[in-house]
Amino acid sequence: MPRAPRLAAPRRSAVAALALCAALAVALSGCASGAAEPTSKPSATKAATKPSASPTEAPATTAKVVIDADSVSVLDSDGGTVADVPFVTDAVTAASQLQRALDETPVAATVTDDTCYPQLDEQSFGGLHLFSSVDGLTRPDNAGFYVTADAATTTGGVPIEIPSGQAIGATRTAVLEGNVQAPRFDVDGGLEVHYDVAGGSPTSDPSQYFGALARIESGKLALIDAPIYFAREC
């Protein structure tokens, strides 16, 4: 009986190759499963930005004193009214309000040489003067005080002006051009400009014609006076 042929034994090189492949597969599998997850770099935390302080607006400063027929006013640099003191206010209160508004202390004096009053009490802020009398004033609308200005500024340097913007020392031309419609009259030694008429007219009853005046002498504004009867003896 013929013998079945004998299978040849596998070659050693093939077995070795298979073993090496298996080992590599296991090794690669282990490397893949054991690989560390990449660590994400923590994002830098932004430092909280401190909000910048909002700019603080500088407080408005006292800009000027304005005298019209009804009152004396203190305005700030923004055009706002710091104080508006009507002439009907009693003199003590008026001086106190202006003192606070100007942040200036007035100089007190007693006037005994006035041609119209035996005695006047005066409170002066540099070129701005408040007058009152214990016996009352012969001034319009039962005024508790009246004012004059004979210098361009107060003690603290605040300009004293008429509503059109002129102060003592302004030229005749500037005053007249700023008050084109105002009545004006030649008087001894100068020119009166009735820049703010509160009552009456130049042709009406003189006792009802009053307001605020600017007196020009030697071509310059020399005096502001209010309230006053324009056709006056006192």
C-alpha cells in the first residue's frame, strides 16, 4: 500500500516571523492604549481691568457780577446763576448772599457826607458797593438797598458788568454799541446811558422813570448805579 506523503515541517524562519509580528502587534496595542492624553495648556487668566475713574468735571467758578434794574446777580463760568439778589431784599440779607456767592468778606463803612442821606451804611466788595439807610431810601420800588460800581472788579477779581458786558473802564464806543436802543443824555461832565429801563420813559412822569444807568466820563465808563430815578434830585 502506498504510503501517504509526509508533510514537511514548517520552516523555522516562518515561525520566527510570525512570532515577531505577534509581539509587535501586542507592543503597538499597548502603546496605543497607554498613550497619555495631551494636556491642554491652561489659558492664562486675564487680570481684571480696573475701570478707570470717570473724569471729574471741575466745578464752575464765579465768572462775573451783573447789575440790571431789578437786581444784582452773580453768575458762574457756565452761565448759571449763583445768586440773584433783588433790590427789594433787605440790605443785611443782600450783603450776606453776595458774600457767600463771591466768597468775599465785605468792608463795612458809614457814609455821612452823602448829599441825599444824613447817613448811609455801606458794604463794599472792592468796586461793588451796597448802600442802605435805617431811615429808608428814596429809590424805586421801595428798594432795601442800591448798588454802585466804580471799579472793574470785586476784591477777589470778579468782573462787575452791565448786561451788555462792559465793566468800569470800558470805552464810550463799547458801551454805546452794546446799548444801541438805550436812552442817553448829556449831563455835567459826561454822558448817562439808561441801559436798563424798568419803568416809565424819558417823556413820561419823571417819578415813574427809573432803572439802571451807566455814566461815561472822559470817554470811559466811570460809574454804574441801580436802581435809580433817572430824573432825580436825590
